[in-house]
Amino acid sequence: MSESDMALRATGVSRRFGYRYVLKDVSFELRGGETLLLIGHNGAGKTTLIRVLSGLLKPTSGTVHRTGSIGMVAHDSMLYESLSARENLQFYRKLYACCETARVEELLQIMGLSEHADRRVATYSRGMVQRLTLARALLPDPQLLLLDEPLTGLDDSASCLVRDMLVGWRAENRAVVLATHQLADVVELASHVGYLVAGRVRALESTDGRDAHAITARYRELASVV
Amino acid sequence: MSSSLWSTAVAVAAKDLKIEWRTKTAFASSMVFAVLVLAVFYFSRDPSVVTSLDVAPAALWVTFTFAAMLGLNRAFLLERENRALDGLLLTPVPRSGIFLGKLLGNLVFVTVVELISLPLFALFFNVNVFHALPELALVTAMATLAFVSVGTLLSAMVVRTRFAELMLPILLLPFLLPPIVGAVQTTAGILVGRPLNEFTGWLKLLGAFDIAFVAVCFLLFDSTVEE
């Protein structure tokens, strides 16, 4: 892989909390246009890995190398509930210093939030918050997207929107790391799948057109030999 | 100061003040606390034994510091909501800009609380603060900068702990002691009409604390917010 293609490289990444290792010696590379689907049981280390990849958590050992800007969707929205959707995005726009006000309006439009843009986030439903979280993540026009359960709380139309976005990002040569339990919704959009078992990436393979059942069966097989 | 640092600070401070303006959570509790402390000090004194000027400087600074502490606590607690602090840290802004923004927001908040508390103080203790307002403003500004800078850093430090609201006063009080002693001594002199140049020693000390506290907190903030 040439350096210019590389969007993300994790080398020997480990992370421990106290004496307990949550990630152990994780290494992989991701190029622009690739989508890595991370699967694992609860507590397997998906969220910790995504936080380490984002730079929010420092690895105990190992290195993470990223190129370009990052957009991240995590379990928490990172939004201010006392501000409106528009004010939240305007605030982040100022910090990213990345785009014009029109970009905020465009994202509100794409996410179907234009009509509710001046309402405080505290009054939003779970799905609306998740849409706004996606808008926040997309604000800096990121080259690398780290998505931790991005479909949580979304209705069918919003889930379709995210799937369409995943297809679009692939065409736009953006790299995506996606952790989800809703395999069936996204598996055909992923180029690779990483099987995370007890903090280790047991295998990282091309999806090769496999469906959710085949990937789940493969995960069980890998998890059973720990 | 780079434009990025300054624009980050202004954006963060404006956001914090906008949230406080809407919710008024810290402001309301600070003001209730200020009135309560002034009332307690007022009624605890026997006017035939203790003059109001004997108690006034202590009452003023207890009011200022503890009312301010309620606001300082709030500064990073609102970043804990929905892990908004992560959102800030993901942006490519200098982290020291976030600290400066928080410091700026806290200074505005504490200044407003002090501006409202001062006439109340004058009313409760029947002290004419207006004859020496510039001197009092100078001392208040110097002491406020010292304790708000440390308070802002410590607020960031304790925000991830389970008992953040309890931890802040415990950690902050030892740092508050030297500047507050200086402020109380100088305020006592100002209120009885002594000239400010009699207190240059205390003012130099307050100035030294300001420079040291702001510089150290500015430098330490990066590692404070790292997980």
C-alpha cells in the first residue's frame, strides 16, 4: 500500500484500564475508499478501539497514524442540549474553521432537520439526535469516518440515508471504520470485516460478498478458539 | 496570541455564556448563595461589639469566592453532558484555546456575580464602597483572575471523576488561600480609606499569583484533558 493511499494505520495498539487490557496488539491499515466493519460481542473492545483511532484515547502502547480530517459518531452525541441544532453545528463549524454557514444549512437539509433546526436539542427524539450527530461528524468533510453504532435510534428512512452515504463515501475515496451489531443493514457496504474478540483482532478479511449470517458464523468460529 | 487560539477562546466562551444565559443554573445558585452568606454574616454580628467594617472584608470575599465556585463547577460539567468535551477535543483547535475560552467565560460569569453582590454587600453592611471603587475593582480583578484560572483547570481535572462537584472545592481551597488572604487584607485597608500604595506588597503578591496561575494552568491544560 502506498503512503498516499493510506488513510489510517494502527500498529501494535494496546490499551489498558488499570491492570486490564481492553485492546491487545491491534494492527491494520485502511485505504481511502475502504470500509472496515468491526464486529464483536459487548465488551470486545470496539468502542475503545474507535476512541483510540480517533485520538481521544491514547494507546498504552503502539501507534495510530491518520491522514486527513476525522468525523466521529460515538455512543454519546457530543451535542449541547441547551443549544439548538443550528447553534450546535455553527459552534462546531467555528472550531473546525472548515466551511461556510451554507454547509450547516446543507447538512440540516440532508438530515431532514431544517424544520426543527431552531429547537433545542433537549427536545429532540433519539433518532433526531442521531441525525444531528451524523451532521456534526460530517461538518469538516472528513476523509476518515469513525462510526460507532451509527444506526442506533434511526428510523427506516434515516437508516437508508446512512447506507446511501456509505456508498457515496466509498465513491469519494473516504475511509470508514464502522462498528455495529446491525450487520444485516450494512454488511454489503463494507469492503473488509474485522473480528474483534476479547480485545484482539482475530482476523481481518475482505467481505467477499458474504452475508451477515456467514460473517456471524465466522465470528463464532473465531471466538470459540480464544 | 494566534488568531486560532483567540477565535477558539471566543467561540467556547460565547457558547458557555449562551448556555448559562438560557439555563441560569449556576447564576441562580450563585446569587442565592451570595445573598445567604451576606445575610448570615450580617445577622451573626453584634453591632455594639463588632463594627461592620471588621467583618465586611471577610464577608465580601467569602461571598465572592464561594459563589464563584458554583459557577466554576458548572464550567466543565456542561461538557460532560453527552461527552461534549470529546467533540471539542476532536476539532483541530489548540487545546489551550479551549482553556482560554473556559477561563474567559468563567471570568465574565464571576464578574457578573461580583457586580451584583457588591451593592448587596454595601446594603447589608452599610459600607460605602463607591468612594474607593477603582481600588476595590483592581484588587477584585487581580484576586478573581488568580482563583478563576486555577478553578478552571481543576474543574477540567475533576470533571471525569464521580464526585466532581465535591472534589473541586477540596482541591481548589488550598490554592485560593494565598490570593484571598491578600485580597482580604487589601480590601480591609481600602474600606477604611487607607491609600492603595500602603498595600503594594499584597498587590505584587496578587500580580505574581495571577501570572503564575494563568501560565501554569495554560500549560497544564493539555495533559489534564488527555485520557
